[in-house]
Amino acid sequence: MHALPQDHTGVRIARLRRERHLTQQALSDLSGVPYNTLTKIEQNRLDATPHAVACLARAMRVEVSTIMGQPYKDDLRADELDVLIGPIREALDIYDLGADPDVTARPLPVLREESEALCKAVRAGEIKRVASEVAGLIEETTTAAHTGGGSDGWLVLASLYRTSYDVATKLGYADLAQLSLARLDWAAQRASDAVFGGAYQYFRALTYLREGKLRTGQRLIDLGLRTIEQASPSRAQEVVKGQLHLGGSVMAGRAHNEDQAMGHLKEAGRIARRIGESPEVLWMAFGETNVGVHRVSVLAELDKYEKAVETADTLTIPSDWPKSRTSHHWAEVARSQMWMGKLESSFASLLKARKTAPQQAKYHPTVRETYAGLEAAHRRLPDTFLSYGSWLTSQA
């Protein structure tokens, strides 16, 4: 008995391939994914790596999210998260209507404090709370900014747009994430803030990373690095620069460009050693811990799973590090352990991902794909394994 729906990644790839009248050999030739690898993926005998998914998506001209099955609409509906998406879309749509006469905005310092609280809540993995509150705060701050909040008002609004991007990304709504970023850029331009401009290019690049469009993503990383150089020297400027290099390292890793990936990691490490841990600067969690976590991700993207796990074993994640980032890290480690055949260790890492940030882990594609990869071998795993799958699809 399987705990997850049988519409796994391999089934979706096979269905999309047949819809395009492609044989397995033809898709292998178009994508560059070896024939034997493709057949095993379609049979759910082999987990599809992010690199393989990106190649197959490009070859079939579909979004990565289509192959991955995101968003998980039935589960979102069961958890009553889908009803929160509409109000966020509406809040993003009123950006240019000016001040709403029916809205009485609170003082800007209060709005800034609430915006910061939502940023912190996202990193704590409190997705449902943030999704339920961000739309109303965007509407109120939109009125405040148009009423005469100056650059500070636009920056608070930009921060809230970034939060709506975080929510949309974690729940798998790629179109809503892109709309949020467009609004972030709009607000940052009104604030004339180059730091937020560089951050915008970073988040924009990540959307292309998720879509498997790595060349465009790398160009956006390069644009972000040029943009951030226009900002006045500050800790925030250094954080965004370092984070852009980290994004570039994963981008290059997924493209299997090891030299470029390691070059980005080296530069990010240099910045991190100079400025120290900066977890709350723009809520990017930048610092040597994040560099180490990204090194694990890059090694996994390069298919160096054993080295990725060895590197993870040397890391000490601070107890006060953002739970969302810690949970994502354990999901990455679990995937590498699965590919090494360390099934029990992989499942243990999935449990850590869940314990750290349960709301995020439940909708994390790496968690779900790794679980699906382990499911075929569940006889070799603890009895609690299938209950984990039931939790993934249960109502919160």
C-alpha cells in the first residue's frame, strides 16, 4: 500500500512524453538524459535529479513545476491553504490604484514592525499564518506608501511583496511568485534602493533555477552583482552580494559547471568571513553557515553525493538559525543519502526536516520526491515510514 498518490514524477514524465508523441529514445536524445536513466525514472526505479528534470522540461517545453506536480492542490485544499491565495493575488493587483479611501493605514513604524514579524515567521516555517496575514498588510501598506510614506513606505511595501513571494514559492505557485517579484521591483524603484534592486535579481534568478532555465538564471545573477555594486557600501549590500554568489553557485552546480560553482562559493565564503553571521539582514540568513549549507547543495547538484554527505556531517547548524533553511538543508541531505543507498539515514534526515519546519516540509518538493524514491524500498525502512507518507497527504 502506497502512502503517496501514484502520480509520481516518472509517471508525469511518461505522460508528457507520450502527449508529445516522443519515444523514450527520442526524449533521451533531445534532453541529453541517458536512455537507461530515463526509463528507470519513468518506472519510479530511480529518483529524478534536479538536473535531469531541468533537461527533460526544456526538451518537452514545459515548466519544471508541471513535471514536479506543484502546487499540491488537493493537499493545499485539505489544509485550507488554497483559499488564502486569492486574497494575496488581489492585494498584489491594487499596487497602482493609489490610496484606498476605505483603508485607514496605521503609522509606518507599526507597519514596518509587522512586516519584519512576517519575515521572521516565514523563516520559522509558519507558512499558514503568514499566508493569512500578508494580503491585508499589503493592502494597508499600499495605502500608506501612496499617502506619502516616502522611500521608507515603498521599502516596507517591497518587503511585504518579498514575503508574498516566499509564500507563493513554498506552496508551489510559480506565477504568483513571479507577480510578487514584479511588484517588489516596482516598489524598490520608487524607493531608489539598489540593495533591494540586487535582491530582486537574486529572487528572480531563483525562479529560473526552479524552472530549469539555468542560462537565464546565471545572467540574472550577473545582473544582480552589477546592480548591487551601485549601492552604497553597507552590511546589507555585502549580504546581498554574498547571497547572489550563493545563488550563482547552485545555478552553476545544477548546470554541472563545477569551476564556476566553486568560484561563486569561494567568493561568498570570503564575504561571510569578513562580515560574520548576518541572519536577520534582509532575512537572507547569510554567513558562513549558509555558505556551508550551500556547499552541500552544490556538491549534490554535481552528483557528488558522498562528498555532500561528508560535508554535511562536518556542519553545525546553530540552534537559532532559521528553521526554514535548516529544514531545507535536511531535505537536501536526505536526497544525497538516498542516492548513496543509505536509506535509513535518508529517512532520518526527512524526519529532521519535518520536525524542524513541518508546514514547509509537507509541501517541499525535495521531501516528497525523496520520500517517493524511498517508498519502493520501504521494506528495508522502519515501520514508521508509511506513516510519514500519510502525514504528507493528511489534513493539518
